[in-house]
Amino acid sequence: MRNISFERICRTRSVFSLLVAGALCLMANSARADQLMIELAQNKTCLGCHQVDKKRVGPGFQQVSERYKGQSEAVPHLVEVILKGGRGNWGAIPMPAQTRVSPEQAQQLAQWILSLTPTK
């Protein structure tokens, strides 16, 4: 049986505690970022036609994320669709240009939408 010193056990627990604390901070920051983006989407009336996890008038944001996952031009494309509108990508109902959304907000929304994980 190996003799492990008390100091080594304490160091190991400290490192583990720091890793757990760091992971919890990242999760909390991620949850807060998601909440801020949901608030932005709500304030800009995106949620009038879209939901995060399912189709409403337009596709759910998770569906959009799934469709464009891994495509290098996905963010610029979504920014353009948000700002200028789109037609025919998700059915007959067109998406009007979102004139209340700034280019910076469109960029934030596009990046957030693409970060979402589709539900199985």
C-alpha cells in the first residue's frame, strides 16, 4: 500500500476544488449569457415569431443552429437575414427585415443562435 502524505491529499483536493469552482463559474457565466441573449431577442421582438426550442411562425433557434452547424459563412448569413430579411429558407412565410436590430446585435444574436445545441 502506498503511503500518501496528508499534504498531497490536501493539494489534490485543492486542485479538484478549483477545477469544480471554475467549471461552475463557466456554467453560471454561460447561463447568464444565455439569459441576456434571450432578453435581447425578446426586446427586439424575435420571440414573437421564433422560440428557442421549437417552431412558432419561424423555425426554432435550435433548428437554425442545427441547419447551419459547421458552416463557415453561417454567422454572416444569419446577420444578413436578421438585418435584411429572408424568404424561402424555412417555408412560405418570409422573415421581414429587423430594423430595430443593430448590426452588432444581429452579430450577437447570430453567434448565440449558432451556439445552441439542438434537443434530441
